Amino acid sequence: MARQLYTHKDSSTVPASRGLPLSDKRIILQPSMSVRGWITNAGSKALEGYEAIEDATAVTRLRDAGAALVGTALMSELGFGLRGDTSAEIISTGQAHVGLITDAMGEARIAAAGSGLFGFKPTFGIVSRFGLIGLMPSMECCGVTARTVEDI
């Protein structure tokens, strides 16, 4: 029996837009980033069953650039730590090129280092936090994890 990696796996058959900067990229998100109609529980039992009513700004920008959102990975509650997070495993096995991981205290970079991937935490404010559910808004941002520096 396969281990569960996703909280939501997108089964849409909408082809990626061609000619856009991210048209050949598959992106995995954590369920702390709002995607309209997807369960957005931030790994918390308190938010169990919550379905996002709109897309996070980062999600809108990814879609506008042609990226394919493959789903949401399991994550630690409210992004605090990496216990149970499966984003890096999904990327390492080639199911996604890039992952957006809530990063307050190095989570994206630590997950990357532990899986032989690259991790990056943008300067606070560079990537919009709108639509991101978190524990410490003054410290968190959308960190990026990928197999290559070019994908970051």
C-alpha cells in the first residue's frame, strides 16, 4: 500500500498553457496556501474540512505564468516544523518540479537540505502572504523548494 503524500491531488485535465514562463512546471503546495475549492487546513485539526473560497496571490501568479498545480502535500500543523511534511518527497520523486512551503524558521531550506534539493526563502514581503494560513505572520513567507536552482 502506497504511503499517503497528498491532502489533495488535482485531477483536472486542463492542459498547461504553452508559451508562458512556467508552462512546463508542476507545482506542489502546502494546504496552508489557499486554492479555491481545495481543502486548506494548514495541517490542523481545527481547520479540518475548510475549503478555500479564493486563491492566494501566489497561486494566482503561478497560474497566470502557466504553472500546473498538482495538489497539496501533507504538512506539520500550521507549518511549524517539518514533522509529517511530504513536499520534499513529492519533488524528489519527480511528481512536481517546485514546492511552496511555509517558511518561518528555515522549514523550506531544511526540507530541501534533508532531501538533496534546493531551498530558498525570499526576503519578507517579496512574495505576497495573502491567502497564506500561518502561525506567525510577522515571520512567515512562502519558501521555495526545487530539484534545481533554475526552477527556483
